[in-house]
Amino acid sequence: MRYALVLCALLAGAAPTLHAQAQQLGRLFLSPQQRAQLDAQRYGPPPPDPALAAPPPPPPPAPPVELNGVVVRSSGRSTVWLNQEAQNEPHNRLARDKPGTLTLRLSNGQVVLLKPGQRYDPASGTVTEVQETPP
């Protein structure tokens, strides 16, 4: 019992000292602002917010498409030449109501009708004859 009283007296005397030391320690962890400052010093400034960045530039316009020729076989299969390259069916659609005319569907969904010797320029949206010089 005597040891218990001595122990209680020691703890009672040490309690104000522990409380004073706890107040002197202050905050053990950093505030969010301090953490951000340390991160900036360690890793450099944070990356820019993509929502605030400038939009990417638009893609360059597609090159002109030139219809060089059309061959329709007696079997019904056909070959067309676009920009000097042979294109076999089913990559092309020949217009049934206009013989020798190609219905060309562009990547943006637009439909263009071309005859052999014509060129479509997606940048200007015009169809010209190949013999004509573009403006």
C-alpha cells in the first residue's frame, strides 16, 4: 500500500510536467499548406490543371482525294483508283443511278459524289476537275 501511495504522488507531480511538455511540442503533423510547400520544394511545382490548359490545335485537314478512274467488270465487281492507288470493292461504292460516279463517304460522315478526273479538297469543301489548277 505504501508503494501505491508513493506511485500516486509521483504520478500526480509528473502530470503538470507532461501536460506542459505536450503544449510545447505543438503540432506533430504538417498543415495542408505546409505539406504543399514541402512537396513543391521536393518535386517542383505541381503540373498545370488540364482543364485550364489551352485546347489542342485542330488536326490538319485531310489531303485532297482524286478519282483517277473506274473499271466495272462483267462479273459486276469493280476497281476504282483514288490518288493513283487501286481500291477494290467493298471499299468503294459506285453510284448505281449515275454510271462511273463514285459515292465517297468521308471520315466525318460527309458524302461526296466524284466522277473520274475530279478532285475533292476537304480543306475548302470543293470538287474541281483535275485539269483545273487549284486556286
